[in-house]
Amino acid sequence: MNTTPNQPYPYKPAKTGPSFFKMLLATLTGLFLFCFLFFILFLIIVGVAAAGGEKQTAQVKDNSVIELDLSKVTEDYSGTFYNDEYSFLNSEPHEGLSDVLRAIESAKKDDRIKGISITNGMTMLGIAQIKSLRDQLEDFKKAKKFVVAYSDNYTQSDYYLNSVADTLYLNPVGEVDFKGLSSEVMFFKDLQEKTGVKMEVIRHGKYKSAVEPFLANEMSPANREQITAMLTSIWASVADDISKSRNIPLDSINSIAENLKGRTPEMAKANKLIDKIGYEDEYHNGIKKALKVKKDEDYNSVDILDYVDATALDGYTSGAKDDIAIIYAQGEITGGEGGLTAIGEDPMRESFKAALEDDNVKAIVLRVNSPGGSALTSELIWREIELAKKKKPVVVSMGNYAASGGYYISCNANRIFAEPGTITGSIGVFGVLPNMSELSNRIGIHTEQVSTHSNASGYSLFTPLQDNTREVIQQSIERVYTTFVNRVAAGRKMSFEQVDAIAQGRVWTGSEALKNGLVDELGGMDDAIKYAAKLAKIKTYNTVNFPEYEMTFEKLFAGLSGMPFAKTKEEFIKEEVGEQNYQMIERLRRVSQLRGTQAIMPYEINIR
């Protein structure tokens, strides 16, 4: 008998077979993932909110020593971050070199601080940044306070910094890597021929060798000339500083480097590179003796970044009404939003606007640490400086690099300061177009084009670069180069011919740039700030930092560390292929992604 009249067949209960359990499992899995992600988000919000609240600053005790740990200090400026909707995302980390320099200046006057200790110091800072830090430590010692250093092994850049110390310790089985400077350049011409992927290059400037690795398998005489001159100039500055700090004649410095006389502790000590051979516990016992602390007791110490936080408000409590704005331009010049390690026109424009509209700001210091990048963005930033100068003085302080586009955005300042080892100049431009026509032919891909006009199709990855297209691009390169040289000529009060003679993409150090008129003075950012105050006719002032970056939840997630799902793609690649292979991949990637005319460093500089 049919119990369900509306159905044509006898009723049968629904099956609860494999498909039902699959749906149930998928639903439960989705709910679990949702709850897990919601929980993680909750923890992030709570953590960030807690960090954004009252931060516990380190207590600085009497008779203390600062531990100069620079492992987290990589940039001049560590940024200011804001979110208009969620104030708990606002933050102003004090982990930049500028913060460290300011803290050491405060420590000089702080009666609680007796000295600075550098223990196994590993730094990622560049030569010009280390020079600024050494100068600050030299000034610190004038207050009759000590600077001491210990390391199991000194790398060359670490030794350059540590050599400023009153006393240097080296582990009994350690060494000092002291051998002079070298720079390695990779070439990819054969790789292009083997893969069928070619980089079409259009450039101006015989020294503009950023693209040379794609054109040859060996270094051109012009490139070798400029690299040799650059390394020689940088080494002269480094050797001179070490000679003065260690009281070693320059001839002896070069002999030590030439013959590797720091490769054993005994040789290093005999040649005055170090003062004592000993273990770390003996080093700390020496500090205890200087502080008059018993051997069985610990001495008071404070990490440099904790001390930075403890003294961060000193500048705001000076009582000064006037400000000097410091605008940091660090990283490649890319355009758009930019970021902490990339320079975009948006944050630069907003920074100059904020500084000009603030009546308390009397002058602007532009801190440039950039190898260059987009010529168009460089021009836009140059324009902002040109407008700003009409209202307030603009002074440039150059860091490790202010080259090509980095020099473009510096050249029209009222005054330019550089460190002796700053890499600058490189006044030249180029364009790079990846071409895959050979590769596509090899694997059987063919293309044809239909156009209404002879130049309508423009450039294609899959067809060889046509002569008329190359000519048009070359004309664009020449126009940008002429504009670049004219900008420098106007800013430096030189003729076009005078600039062109030292341009052509040629790289100079700060010391050389002072001689040929590309910079005005040798000095660090503190010197630039003082000069800006002089131009503004103010004696007491605070400093305010720009740019400010918007912090969103997306950026917050991208910046998480310590969680597998939060690792960046760069971190994953480094783990799989190793650091050296990653650097080669990164160089290829950066060149392949270049868009438009470029004013960027002539090659990747790795000084070792």
C-alpha cells in the first residue's frame, strides 16, 4: 500500500552513505577553520591593543652599561604607523639608527650610564651608517665614559665599528677578518642565450652598467675603473678611522690587510688590532672591575633599544617651540604608496605637505638612503623639494646610498651633506625590456600582429625588438638624461657640460663628490640638522619624523612572524635555496620587473 500518495513509487528513507559523511566532514572542517582563524584574529587584536597601550619602559639603574645590540637595527627610520578607524593599530617603533644615535647622545649626559658594551656585535648597517655610529661613540667617550667590545669573531664591517672601543677582546680561538674591500658582479649573458630569455637594453652613460650583466660575460674597463676608484676611496676612509682609533700607522693598516695579519688572536694582538685575548666571562669581569662591582655579582645593563624607549620623550620635553622635520627616503624609488623600504611619491608628497603646513616646523632635512629607481617618481619628488624650498630651507643628509634617482631627489636642496663612504652620483638612465621571442620559438609558440598604424602594436615580449621601437625608446632615455643633468646643473649651480663630464652614470663616493661639486660638506645627519637650524635661524628645536604609514589588518597579517602561515614568500625561498642563491634570484627578479625609464645604481654593490 502506498503510504505517500503524492509519490508515484513506495517511499524510501534517504541514504546516509559516503556522500552524506563527506558533506558533514566538510562542514565541520569549515567551522573549525573559521573558529581557528577567528581565534587567531582575536589574539592579534588583543596583542596589538596591549602593545598600543601603555608600554612598560625599561628601568635604567645607577651604574649601568648599555648593551649595543644592533641585530634589529637595519634602517635609519623604523616608521610611524596609524589607522584612522582602529587607534590600537597606531604605533611608533623606535628601532631605527636615528633612534640609536639620539639615545647614545642622551647617554653621554646621563649620570646613570657609565659605558657601552658591544658583545658579539653583528650589524647589517652600511659603511656610511657605521661611520655615523662610530662618530657618535667617539663623542660619547668625551664624557669620560668607556666603550668596550668583545667578539668570538670579528667580520670586517663589525670590526670597523668595534675598533672605536677603548678595549677590544677576542676569543682565544677567534679571528679578525681584515683583508680590504672587494665587490662581486654577476653576469648573465650566457644564461640568456641558454634560456632564450633576453633583456633588451637601452641606456645613456658609458658608466651606466646596471644592465651590463645582461650584455656581456665580463666587466667593462669603464665599470672596473669606477668600482676600483669607489672601493679605494671607501677603504681610505675606513682605514683612516681605524688608524686613528687604534693608533696604528696607515702603512701598517694596509700591510695587516694585505697579509691577513688578524687571522689568529695572537697575530691580531701583536698587530694592535685587539687589546686582549680572553673569553666572554673574562670580558664581563673586566666591566665589573671598571664599575667596581664584585665578581660574584651581576652589573646593571640595559639593551640599547630599551634605553631608546626610556629616553624617547626627551626631545619632546625640551621646551622648544620650533621643530625641524626629518623626512626619510629609504629604499628603491618605486612610486605609489611605497613603504618603509621603498620610496613612493604619495608618502613623500604627504610628508612635505605636512611639514610645510605646520607653522612650528621651521626647516626640513631629507635623509636619503636610496640606490635610485623610477625616473618619473624621482622627478615628482624633485618637484616637491623645489616647491618646499620656496617656503622653508631643505637640507639633504645622505646615508649609505644617494645614487642615480637617490641623487636626483637630492640635487636641488639648499645644502647637501654626505659621509665619506656614501655612494652617490650615478647620473644616468636606462630602460630594460625582457624579450622571450627565442624561448617562444624553441617551445613552439608563434605570434602575429594586426595593426591599424605602424607603431600601434608597440613592444611585444614574443617578437624581437624592432629598430623603430628601439629608436623611440632611446629618444625617451636621452630626454630623461638631459632633464636629469639640467636638474643637477640648476641645483648645483653648474653648467650642463660640467655635470655631463662627471655624469654618464659614473658612481662617486662622498669624498669624491665633495671634490667634484656634487655635495657641499662631509658629515652625518646631526650635522645636516644643525645646518638646517642655522638656515632657519633657530637655536633650540625638536625633531619630528616623516613619513607616516597607514597600518591595515592586511599589512598586519603580512608582517606577522613566528607563525608558519605568516612567513613571507622571500623567507620560504631563502630556506629552500639558501641566502646566496636567493640573492641571485632577487637580482634577476628586480631587473625583470623594472618598468619605465630607470635612474638606479649601476650594479649591485656587495662590499666584502
